[in-house]
Amino acid sequence: MAAKRSAGILLYRMRAGALEVFLVHPGGPFWAKKDAGAWSIPKGEYEAGDDAFETAKREFLEETGSPVSGEFAPLNPLQQKSGKLVHAWAVEGDIDASTLVSNTFSMEWPPKSGKQREFPEVDRGEWFDMTTARIKLQEGQLGFLDELELMLR
């Protein structure tokens, strides 16, 4: 069985001379009380034969409600502990985190209740300075921050 693959966008901006990145917090009951190490770049899985870059842009739109455009810089893919390979592109831009609108997913909740509930795929997004982003971001995606900082030197 092939390893799963995801593709996403690392949106960044400069504010008062400081680099900031836009991250999203996963929705649903499993993530509700998790913060440090729980945030992610907006991303989603794709199948063999799908275009990773187009998937990244589509997932950004689906998870934030905002399209993304600009000069995209490919980042080196990162292998997660689960074996999943995450492809990402960095792009400078801006988004109002307060306007985030995410698509939803269904799951049985509470477990074994037989009741299906809808949850947002992403329950919030936020801009973080690089120090805070390193605390918030999932460990397996930290390499994207390193590469972004090197790229912008």
C-alpha cells in the first residue's frame, strides 16, 4: 500500500518587520482541547495521479474559504511519523483569520452513539510570529518554517 500524500500552502507575510505565518487548527472533538503541536498549514490528501499543487490550492480554499494566489515557491516535501508525505508551497499573501469558513466532515459522535455529527475540518486560523508558530505547528511540519526562513534571507 502506497504512503498517503498531502499537499498544502504555507502563507506568510511581513508585519512590522517580523515574519508571520498563517496556520489552521483542526476541527472536531479530538482536537478541541489541543493547542501546542496541533496546528497545521492548510492542506489535504491527494491520490496518485492528482496534481499536488492544484490540490494544495484547492485545500487552502476549502479550509479557509479564501482563494490563494501569488508567486508560489515549492518547499521540500516532509515525511511525517505516520509515513505520510506532505508537499507544500510557500506564498506571500494575507488573509483575515476572522473570516475563515471551512468545509465540514461527518463522524459518529459521541463514539458508539450511532449519531452522526458535522464538524468543521478547520475550526480556526491565526497568524503567528515564527517563535509562536514553532510551538503551535505539528512537529512533522516544522521543516517548512526552517526552509521558509532560509528562502527569505
